[in-house]
Amino acid sequence: MTVLVTGVAGFIGARVAQMLLDEGTCVLGIDSLSDHLYPREDKERRLTQLRLSPCFTLVEADLVDVDLVPILRQCEVVIHEAAVPGLTLSWERFCAYAHNNIMATERLLQAITRNPSIHLVHASTSSVYGLNALGDEGGPLNPVSPYGVTKLAAEHLVDAYAANFGVRATTLRYFSVYGPSQRPDMAYERFCEDLVTGRTITITGDGHQSRTNTHIDDVARATISAAHRRLAGETMNICGNQEMELLDVIDLFADEIGVAPKLAFEDPRPGDQYRTSGDASKAQALLEWSPTVPLERGLRDQARNVAARLSLHRHRGPKLES
């Protein structure tokens, strides 16, 4: 089986691709390697490991511009991870979010109609639920950020193409994905870096906002299970089973790194979620999946990973002339 992974150089896309390669599945990856949120070099580092496999092929392209029809002829499943994530910039650069989250999805769906045997696994987000993402998939869909609006629009496009053209798709709503190699713009990665370097951590809001955190490995396993099972017309929450407040996460990071955190507080960001506490019972039943990484262990692993990376960076000096 060959699987197309869009956004293959991203935090989630790269981990999904690596797990597929590890199980012997060939991966064709597409990524524009854009620097909307963080430098291209970070994405290139993720690709280094993937390129070690002879079963991995990369197409550097924008989904909106590339001719996808011949590419899709090589694949049986498409895992659509490509998107511009993140909250803050979605207010300032809406065109980029509309281009990458809506237009790119529509172009992909158009191409899939020419290859009707393909199954699509579409990556969405808990942000489609709005300020509070609570319970199962039947909750109200009321996004409060442009990012959430574009991701919900992408879901509606998937449903429209399924209803009108028979596209077979499974939609997964990820909840607060964390773990090693997290994007540098994401809160947990920034908090760990601030703790290691002694900087003040800036908290937007009161710090009591909470998340159902989901480890990157658990997210990748659920996504690959969806690719294998190919359950058309299903939408499922993919979330951990432990909820934790932001201040408690910071305390755990600080304990692992061995420092006392310095905190500053600012007003909440417009459109930020206050509480996510998802119910993944549907995914557990249909995908035979459940989260396996205990939250405390996963968070401590992430803190150690950041500390080790920054320590290595500090100890790399310029080469001396002989």
C-alpha cells in the first residue's frame, strides 16, 4: 500500500509518515515547506529521518497549484494533514489560512473525484467546537477563531464532496497534540524553552484554562488506524483521557527541568479555547484505539527533549582553525 501524506514535514504529518514507514508502508509526501509559522529549516530536519527510507518520496509543492491527479494514481489512501495551524496569526493572515486550509482541501477533493477508489483521512481539530470543546462529536460547532472557521469549512467541503461525488472520507478531530518535536510556536514548547533559558513565561488568561492533551504518538496511531479501516462518513474525536490546567502543566515542566518558573499574565487571546475535555469513545469503538501515553510521562518527556536540544545547541561552538 502507498499512502499520500499531505503536510508531511509538519509536526503531525512527519510522525504519521514515520510510523507508516516503520510498518512497511510506502509514503508519498507533499509539503510546500512554507515558513508561515516557523522556519523552513525545522521542517527540513523532520524530513531528514524520513529520507533515510527508500519507501519515502517527497513532492515539494503547494496543493493549490500542483497537478494532483497523476500523483493520486499512485496511492490508495490520502492522509490530509496539510494546513496552517495556530490561533494568533489567523486573525492577521486570514488569506494564508483560507488558501491552505480551505482552497487546498477543495483542490485535493476535486482530484480525488478523478480517483474514486481513494479513501481520505481528513485531519481536523477540536477548535471547530468553539470556546469549550466538551463531550462527544455531537456537541455544537461554533468556532471562535478564524483558524477554527477555516477548519470547519474544510470539514463541510469533505462532507459536500462525499454527498455529491461519493468521496469516501473519515474526519478526525485532534485535541491539543503535544510531544517531542512540537512546533516551536506552540505553547508547551515555548514554556519549556523559557524554563530552560530562564526567561519569564507569559500566560494569556488566568492560567486555569485546561486541555485534554493528546500525545503525538497516540494521534499518529489513531490516524493510521483510520487509514487501514477506511470508515467512510465517520467523524471522530482523537483525544487523551486526562485533562490538566495550564498552570499545572507549567509546574510539571518546571519540576522536570529543575527550576522555579517566572510567570507574567496577559489578557486572553481573542478566540482562544478555555476548556477542552473530549470524549473519544467513538474512536475507541470504531478504530479499536485508545491513548496509551500517560499525560505526566509524556509531558516530562517533552521537557527533557527540549532541555537536551537546547543544551546541545549551547555546547556547539564554532570550529577552531587548525
